[in-house]
Amino acid sequence: MKLDRMLGIVHTLANCDRITARELAARFEVGLRTIHRDIEAIGMAGIPVVTYPGSGGGISLASHSKDRLAPVIRALRTAISGRRADRMTYHAGNGNTDRLLEPYYIAFQWSAWYVAGWCRLRDDFRFFKINRITRLN
């Protein structure tokens, strides 16, 4: 299915620095033209994809904060798979708050990464923009 493959491509790009179209084609068992069309559609959907031509080139997600986000996303994924809560400091418009979050899933939506989960401070299901998480234990 095209949607499953495209989500798989985004997930793959989020978990590596750079990958070639040929590697993606082999991984998803499709042709290069299909991968190129999928990458174009992913970019048109608002997900910041960057392609690097030539030897040593490839495809990656463009994010000025990718180096900072990657460890936070990994830690959140570990918490999700381990079904445990994480203590975090979250920066919002009214300042920083310390929260205990039971994360359920991570998504790229509205041109940003979000984590959804149960916030024990607010006793409610909430979405948090990952780039606003300043500390995570």
C-alpha cells in the first residue's frame, strides 16, 4: 500500500542520517521511480525532505534541530515500548512546567514532531511538541 510505504519511508528517514533511494527501493521492494514519486509526495505533504545528489548523496529529513530531537525521540520510544512514564520539562507560552508523561505515540504532524500521552499534571490526554521538551528523564 502506498500510504504504508510512505509512512515507512518517513519512519526510516527519521531514524537515520541519510539513506539512498536505491536502499529505500530495496527495503520497500519497489522501483527507484516509485521511491522518487513517494519522496516528492512526502515533501508536498509538508515533511521537510532534503536530497543530496552524487556520490555520498542520499535522502534525509531537514531539521535544524534534528541532532537535538533524535535523542529525545529515542528516549520517548523507549518509554513507549517499556510502558513507563517520563518526567520532562516542557516550555510553553506561559513558561516552563515539570510534567510526568505516559507517552503513547509519536507523530510528525503540522510540520513538527509531537508526542501524545497522558499528562499526570493535567490528568488528561495531551499532545506535546517535541522541540519544546527541554529536559527528559
